[in-house]
Amino acid sequence: MNRLSNSLSGGESQRINLATSLGSTLVGSMYILDEPSIGLHPRDTQRLIKVLKSLREVGNTLIVVEHDEEIMRASDQLIDIGPMAGMHGGELVFQGTCAELEKDKESLTGRYLSGKETIPVPKQRRTWKKYIEVKGARENNLKHVNVKFPMGVMTVITGVSGSGKTSLVKKILYPALKKILGGYGEATGNYDRLDGNYHDITAAEMIDQNPIGKSSRSNPITYIKAFDEIRNLFSDLPLARQRSFKPSHFSFNVEGGRCDMCQGEGVITVEMQFMADIYLKCEYCKGKRFKEEVLAVEYRGYTVFDILDMTVDEALEFFSEGSGPAKYKSLHQKITAKIQPLADVGLGYIRLGQSSSTLSGGEAQRIKLASFLGKGNYATNTLFVFDEPTTGLHFHDISKLLKAFDALVKNGNTLIIIEHNLEIIKCADWLIDIGPEGGAEGGHIVFEGLPEDLVKVKKSHTAKFLKEKL
């Protein structure tokens, strides 16, 4: 059973879970679905909408949390929450029909649905000469195909769910490159050889939606290496020097300044034998993770805990140029340079010290992207693989994500993106469409080329939907 499940694509797994949940087709039930379009091609999303409508028509109530445009347009009622994210959200912006939402001036969603706000098609596609070619790919349903992946541009891999996209990129190309570069990973799928200019690649990175750390102490600011500079700043303050505090005293990962009772967690875990664990706020530090003598050290009225509790946008304002004593100007610049990319990828609302366990997969993926965009950590000649990076993203977030992708490519990197979202597909420099169907009827290269040329290919399901966006 495990071997069979490992060969399923994300879209197939999603639909199996959906079928399990909806298979009973009870009458008078309420179904709550969270992003059911994840991993689905627009063709498959149309099928999903038919299933949802059929459940509604027999007397059920459906509540769907969703960013997909087609599902929004197919709904009877739309509830828009916002207006922005995090501390700038949480308000009921709008409730009504899609046509009414398009006229609403306060709703960002409405502005994109009405066309007042758009993600523009690039005026010019990047050209390429160098490439990496996979020869004889035959993993899962791939039909012994040869595929060229351009270097130095943004390539998007498209096709219906189960067509072979994941098998080609994540099972063959990525692990094969990792081994050539001296790394390690999953076993490489069946193929003959790699050709082209793959020796020009210095690193291969999979930017997936796995958590940014296994520990509950993992958080955005430690992942992007900005906490080092903040600890340096606090350890240089007069009271810290007087008490001989080192930067490590302002870390909750090592002994010294962290609370001894909760080990810097801020909570005490009560393990329950037959139930879920219970988390209680630490009585000694009151959830602030540090000892009292460490929290007595303040910078401009803020403790290290207060800094960790700031959102990215608040921290950027706090450490902005011209704020604070002149002697800490260089530290301010280093801190803002490292956290600015988080805002650039649309994560201005998350808290610096927010536990990785509270971050969604899409947020974790964008934090990883931000770490490569950070000043002084700029990757070059790296091949990045993204698997459905628009999962959980609003139109406005996708617009920011595309700017981040553009920054990576401008710095001499190669992007390969497996994606169903038409906003990303229309902005690609190069498209590789796999299919034409899923499963046994997939695994063929349907098209390789520019988005404008794909719309002419009749047997491509992607072409039918992309035409409207171009």
C-alpha cells in the first residue's frame, strides 16, 4: 500500500481524500473544505466544482476556504476576510455575491476579480542558450521522454494531475543533480542520462512546504540568521556589559539566559497518556522564555522578548534607517537587510519569533525563499525547484512571489516550478506541458516553448485555460 501511495501525485492524493470525505453524500450535512483545489489543474477544478454543486443541490451546506478564482466565481456567497493579513486583517470586509464583490472598493479580492488590479503578462520573455537535458525519462508513467530544461530563466511545468510532472522533476532531475553535486537524497527515478550544461550549476535547492525546523523553537528569525545580529546588539548594551552577558544569554536555544524551568519554550508540556498533550504557559517566565535579569536589559524600551514578538513589518519600522543610536547603525542595517526579504515575499504579518509549528506550508516555503533573497546570502548559478508555490496564496501574494522569483533569476539562477496556477504559468519564460491526460494516458511531452505558442496546441488541457489569461 505504501509503495502505491508513493506513486500518487499531490493532486491525486488530494482527490482521494476528498472522495473519502464526500463519498457518503449525506443529505442535510455541512461540509467544510480547506483549499480543495490544491494540486488540481484548472480542468480538474472544473470537475471539482461540479461535485460540490451536486452536493449542494441535494440539500447540503458547503463552506469552502479557497483562493482559486474559478471556485470563487462558482460560489453562491463570498465572505472576504481582511483587508490584509496578520495584525492588519481579521475584519469582515465583505459578504455577498461575486458580482457584488467586484464592485466593492474595500476588498483586495474584489479588485483582482474585477480586473482593476492585475498580475501583468511580461512584456518580454527571457531567452536562453544553456540547458540541462534529461534523456530517456521513464519513471512511473513517463514514456521514455527527452526534455530540455533551460538555464537562467523561469521554467514552469504544467499538465493535469497525474500527468508525470512530479516524476520528471522531483524523482529524476533534482535527485540526479544532487548526486552530481556531491549531495544526497532520495533514490533517482529511471532515466538514461543527463546532457547539456549541468556542470555550470553550483547547487540544487528544493524549496518545498515542509516545516522550517523540527524543533518547536524553530522560527523565522533564526532561520534567516537575523537573530544573531539582534543578540549582538543586546549584548552590547550598557546593562548587558555590566552583567557580563554574552550574545548567547539572549538565545532561548542554549543555557544561560533562557528560563531554566521551560528551557526557553515559554510553555510547559504536560504529556497525556491517552489524549493530546497539554501546553501550559510557564509560571516562572510567564511565557517570555528568558530569565528576569535578561529581560531587564532593554533597547529603546524593548526587551529581547518584545523584539521576538514583533511582526516583520513592525521590526522593519523599529530598525529602520535613522532610528536608534548612531553607534548601532550598522547592526540596524544588517538586521533590516535580512528581514526585508520576508516582507518582499508577502510575510510582513508573521512574528519574528513565531514557532514553526504555527506556520502553514506556504508560509514555510516563502521563508525558505526569503533566506535565499537575503542580502549577503544571495545564491548564484543555483537551480531552484518549487512544487506548487502558490498553495494558499491570494492574488496579491502571488504578485509579490513573482517579484521574488524575478530577483532570483536576475541574479543568475535557474527556476523550475511545478504549477497549476494560471497567473504563474502566463508569466513563465518557458513552458513544458506534460500529458495529455493523467495516469497511463499521460507521461508524454505535449509541448515545450513559449506560453503564447502553447495556446495553439489543441491536445493540451492547459492551453484551453491559458488562452483567457493571455
